[in-house]
Amino acid sequence: GYTYKYRTHLFVVSVRGGRPKQITSGEWDVGSATWSTDGSQIYITGNATEDTDRTYARNLYAISLKSGRRKKLCGLPGNIGAVAPSPNGKTIAFSGSDFSRSYGTNNRIYLISTSGGTPKCLTKHLDISVEQNLSSDSRKASPSFGLVWSPDGRLIKYIATTRGADRLFSLNVETGHIDAYTDDKGTIESVSYSADHTVAAYTEMTPTRLAEVFLWREGKSDRQLTRINNSLLS
């Protein structure tokens, strides 16, 4: 009822440009969109039901690019986001909430087959929300960061807030073991990995330093690459 007749829907457009093609329609909103590993489908989040504005529940759908047919893969009582298909294209990781504690419910990492079914929660043993929760007036259009698979499909990497810091973590899909590979002295804003994941570039800020670009390399100390704000802070 708050958006009147305006809805958010999925469009595709050629990389060469041109007129966008609308894929979804109706009285509901598409929350996010992610290509499947083979590019034949797009995974979207939303709730394509009649009472979509009266519920917090969200669903994960797959849309075939060939037929345009939409298939519901799963749903949760709360939010679904950060959708990431595995490198082999057989499973999908996403963050979501079962809304068991209303707005105080932690976001957790779930795994589901690309054919659909009941999602499996991978982080029930983790008593923090798998998301960035720190707020700052110093941010300027930091890109949102979701879940990233390692190239071999063994790990899922993400940013989460612990003890006043946004840190980089990795979750072993099989064992549930979690590693933190940045310290808690600053807050990670966003990250981009090299193809083999042995190197990562990330932006980090502290309570007394605006965000700068750093380089993480496996087995070595992190290195600061930019000092854009030195003149201001001096």
C-alpha cells in the first residue's frame, strides 16, 4: 500500500545496449537478481503472492531465460538475500531469516539445491548475524557485499559484524568451521577477490580513519594501497 502502483521488476538488456526486456510483472516486487552459473536462469527474491505487502516472508525463485517460466525454489518467514550459486551450479547459498525473534532474528547462511527443496541452515551454531550491521556517517555509496564461493566450492566467504568491527570470514560448507582472516581493529566495507582467491582487495575504515584500499594476501601481512585522506586527516 505504500508504493501505490509502482513496483520493482526484473529486466535484462544486451551488453551492447538497447531496449531492456521486462521479465517479471505483477503486483509484487523483485528484491534481488543473480545469474545462474551456466547463464540459463536468473535467481530472484520476492513474494509473488496476492498479499505480498502484508507479509515479511520472502521466496527464492528461478526464472528460465528461454521460456520465462518462474519456479519457486523455497521460502522463509523472513528475508532472503545475498543469493550466490555454487561454482558447479548444483547448489545455491543465500542469507535469510526465519523471523523467529521478529526484527531481532539473526540472518543466517542457507544452502539449497538448484532444483529446489528445503533449505539447510549452515550457521545455526553462530550467534551473530551474517551481515554488516555497523552504521557510519562517513560512508559514501559503499557497495553491498553478499556471499562469495571459493573457486573449489568448499568455502563461502562473507562479511559479518563482531564486537564493533565488520570482518571477513570464511565458512567451510562441509564441516561448518568458520575462520576470520581480518582483525577487529577496523571495519571492512567491501571486498573483491582474485580468480584463485589467494589475493583480495578490500576497503576498511576505523573510528579515526576514513575508508582506504588494502591488499590481503594469503600468508602475508595486509598492505595499505591508498592514502587518499592523508592531507585531510593531517
